[in-house]
Amino acid sequence: MQVIPTAVNDALILEPKVFGDARGFFMESWNRRGFAAFGLDVDFVQDNHSRSQQGVLRGLHYQLKQPQGKLVRVVSGAVYDVAVDLRRSSPTFGRWAGVVLSAENQRMFWVPPGCAHGFLTLTENADFLYKATDYYAPEHERTLLWNDPALAIDWPLTGAPRLAAKDAVGIPLQDAETYP
């Protein structure tokens, strides 16, 4: 597996070894020992699967208590995936990293606990898989404003995104609750 650092401390792009032939392909999407060799010795407690239509932007979500580390990937379609560092003790606090994840490139993205996370669907549909290190806790969920000028995230938009109500009214970084 190739590990590619990003502009956010501890957020990593992972390129697994893919073995393919005329019949299809095989890859390990998770191997505890293999990932631990790269410093990702984590316990996952929940798997999630979402499907989104083109132009849907989900996020930027985080849980103030019970922060979740997420290993994310796309199994159908493509998304532009973003992590924003909300850890005040981090040297990259307030920075973001983005990566295209697709069924074609088979990349994965490790979003460490303490980061907000979101994605924009680039294809007609995209199936998105998350492995999370803590359980979903809606009472602790917060939403960072996806288009906060202070963040200046370079979303590859071709028009206005399709947003959930909670995502349309996210909080700008300067007013957001963050981690120590």
C-alpha cells in the first residue's frame, strides 16, 4: 500500500495494492496489521454506506464529543472528499485537504479524529463507504460551513450544490466549536 501525506496533519491518502485480470480485481480494503504498519492502529466500531446523486454536497460534519476517525472510499462513481483540521493543538489547524475518490482509482482517505469531513458527488451517483472509530452520536454532531471564505475550499462545483438543511446553515470556522 502506498501512503500519501496531505496538507492536514495525520490525514492520509491510501492507495491499496490492486490485483486485477480479465475477471476483475481483488484488494484488501482493511487489514489491521497492514494499516498499523503505517501508524493507523485503530479500532473501527461502525460501517456506513451512503449513496448520493451528482451535485450533492454532504458536510462538513464532525462530532465534538466522541470524535470519529473515518476510513472512507467510493465503490461506485466518484466524489471530491475533504477533511478540515479542527484540532487547535495541530500544526495544520484550520487547513483542509481534498482528494478525488472513485471506483476507478480505488483510493481511500483516512480522516483522523478531530477533523470535519464532507464530500461532493462528481458522477451521476456515488456509493460511499465509511469505517468509523466511534459511534454516530447526533447530539454531539456539528456542521462546519462548507463554503466558509476563511477555509476557501476549492470544491469542483459546476453550479450550486444540493445540500441538506443542516449543511446549508453550517457554522464558520471562527465561530465553530473545535478540539483542544
